Amino acid sequence: MPASASANIGVVGLAVMGSNLARNLASREGNTVAVFNRSPERTRTLVDEHPEAGFVASESYDDFVASLAKPRTAIIMVQAGKGTDAVISELASRFEPGDIIVDGGNANFHDTIRREAEISPTGIHFVGTGISGGEEGALNGPSIMPGGSAESYETLGPILASIAAIAEGEPCVTHVGTDGAGHFVKMVHNGIEYADMQLIAEAYDLIRQGTGKSPAEIADIFAEWNTGELESYLIEITAEVLRQVDAATGQPLVDVILDEAGAKGTGAWTVQNALDLGVPTSGIAEAVFARSLSSKRAQREASVDLPGPSTTWAVDAADADAFIEDVRQALYASKIIAYSQGFDEIIAGAEQFGWDVKKGDIAKIWRAGCIIRARFLNRIAEAYADDPSLVVLVVAPYFRDAVAGAQESWRRVVAASAASGIPTPAFSSSLAYYDGLRAPRLPAALVQGQRDFFGAHTYKRVDKPGVFHTLWSGDRSEIETTPSSH
Ligand code: 6PG
């Protein structure tokens, strides 16, 4: 029987993420952790394997809830979707006003908004929180992105701060905003993660195909890059992945892994919501589509004989180092665009859903613990500290200078990839976005003309206010009109 009301925090769902989070919580001074899992065997195994944690284990919801001190606080770590709703309803039917239900899974933020709206009239707090860092992060210190009410954060904040990763002395957790803000920001984190991974993969592919270097040699290049401005967890693990040799065949492991990338869906959500918000997150979108394309086996097989460039492309040995440096610069510039686009989506989401998201604080809590942790997040935090209303990240002085220094390389790399027939959707779309941003005039004017021609959708003029429609088929004169509803 669990001790009565002795735990200050509980965890429901003890698969790897939940178990590790519970162990992390238990290892911190002042926490007593209640644990519960639908199948009790898992609970017993966890408790047996980790006596040092002093878990308060329960085998029923009644006992679990009774084991929690007030205000009761429980973190749900089950698979996102219906399973989460079932656990929420079990807890909500036993919790009292002031108690806190936390969903720590990768939930869709629209679900989080709905759940919060359903639960808050009961006086129980519902907090959707992003938790990043995988299994290792959950155990040793993740980056944590809680939403929900400010009131709930008074209780929850110190508990989460006790287990979060630490970056430059600061715990990687902040109250992101109300209701679904935490899961929204975690979603965008994952979108950036997709872009970062795809960009690194494109850099690898270009170097390998252009210079003929082996995966192990490219691992050394990534390890070297990881000592400079590209320093990040994803670059670090890429070097390790490339260095890995397959035990069965003796081949580089990367050569025996099937080239079809999976996806659980958070990247697609980032793009779907960017479309809804009208935010051009093209680098992230290309990264999601690159995974989709990789999995279209039948289409790829049907297309292998489609014509490519007539000449075979190779970088001269004497130019290899310069080419690799170009790729590094292209990667850095494209990465800046990916983060800039991600922050754009956060700004648009905050505006749409009424969240007071502090961009600089988000950059700070991503500096450690999470998958996209990177040295240059300090620069993003500084950019937003210098100018909290920065209209787009890439124009902040540091990033402007970084892209100015990289852009010639970036253009050479994108040109080489087009000429050689090596697909670089994320590099190329990031450059196109950059050039679109800086263009003083875009061909969107022609698109407006086309729209007005076939649908009388109207347009605005550069030289006078008002909304206009041209009588295209008649005397081609122009009439001032009210905006079309088409
Ligand atoms: C993290 C990761 C984690 C996971 C995602 C993405 O922040 O710890 O983003 O949430 O890796 O599920 O996985 P997919 O690549 O399968 O979408």
C-alpha cells in the first residue's frame, strides 16, 4: 500500500521516457515520486530495479491519487492521442480544484487547448508540456516547455527546474505561455529538428558524392565542425553515426541502413500549422517532404532511369578543402534560416492564440537538454534580448553578418548541387527564401494581375491607396472597387 499523501509529484506511464523522468525526479533533493502504470508488472520492475529512487508505487488510480500530497501534481507520460485522454479522465475524476495534471507527451497543441478548456472549469489545472532530449535527456536533464496557467507554474516550475538540463547555470525550463503554448513550441522545436537533420544529411551527401570521402572521413570533418560555430548535439551525433561500422558486414553502418526516413508526425504538424498561420517555413517543409520522398519506394524505383546531368560531377582533389568549407558555410546559413523560420512560426502562433511567448527565453531553454541544442542559440537569445520585437531573426546584426560571410559559399553549393543533380531541397529552399526576403520587388505583382484577370480578385497599387479591378476584356480601364470576397 502506498504511503498516504507523501509524494510531491507523480508519474503515470512508465515506458522508457516515463521511467527515466521518474528516476530523474527521484534523484533530486526534496522530491518524493509516486509511480503508476496501467500494467503493474512494469511498475514492479521499475521499483525493483531502482530501490535507490524510493518510489511510492501504486497499482490502482485510487491508490496513486491517495499517495500524492496536495496540490496533487501528476505528469502523464503515455503515447499521445486516445491513451492520454483516458488517463486524464481517470485523474480528473479523482483530483480536486488546485491539483495539476501535466501531459508530458508529444501532444498536438490543438488537443492540449481542447483538454485545458474541458478541465479548467473544474478548478483542476491542465498543463501540456514539451519535453525534449530523448531517453537520455529524460533521465539526466531535458529541456522542458510547459504551457498551462501561470498559477500552476508556481507549484510545477520548481519541480521541473529540479530535473531540467542546466545551461550556463540556468535550468532549461520556462513558462512558455497559457494552454497549448508549451506543446506548440515543442512542435516547432521538432520542426527545426527535422530541418537541422536534413541539412546535415545534405552536407554529408554533397561531400561524399563530390569528394569521394568515406563516411569515417566525413565523421572527422563533422567532429571538426563541432568545435566551431556549428557546435551542436546533432552535428556531434552525426559524426558518431558516420563512424559506426556494421558488425555483420564490416561496412559503414550508414551504407546498410535502408534510405527511407520515418516520421512520427510532429514535423508535419509544424508545417500544417505554418500553412494555417501563413508562415513560410520552407526549410522545415522541405525536410518533412524529403522524408516523404525517401519512403516512396515504388516511385523512386520507377524513376531511377530518368535523365540527369550529362556529365559526371566530381570536385578536383585540389579543391576538396575549399568545397568542404563551402558546404560548411552553406550549412550554417541554411541552419540560420531554419531557426529564423521556426521563430517566425512561434511569433505567429503566439499572436494567433494569445500567448505571451518570450522568444529569448525559448532560445535559452533550448541551449541544453534538447535535441536541437546548439552553440548559436546563445546568439538567438542575445538577438531577442537586444531587440524583443525583432521582425525577423536573420536581420539581427550577428546573423546578418554570418549570412553575409556565408552567402557566396551557399550560392556555389546550391549551384553545384543543381548542376550535379544531387538533391539539396533544404539548402536550396533556404537560399530561395533568403533571396525572396531581400528582394525589393517580387513577381507577386504579376500573380495579383493574374488573380484579378480570372477572378476579379482585385489588387492594390504602388502609387495610390485603394483597391482596384481592371476591366481586362473590355476597354482595359481600371475601376476602384471594394475588396473582393473571392
Ligand atoms: C525530442 C525529439 C523527440 C522525438 C520525436 C521526433 O525533442 O526529444 O524531438 O520528441 O525524436 O518524436 O521523432 P520523429 O523523427 O519520428 O518524428
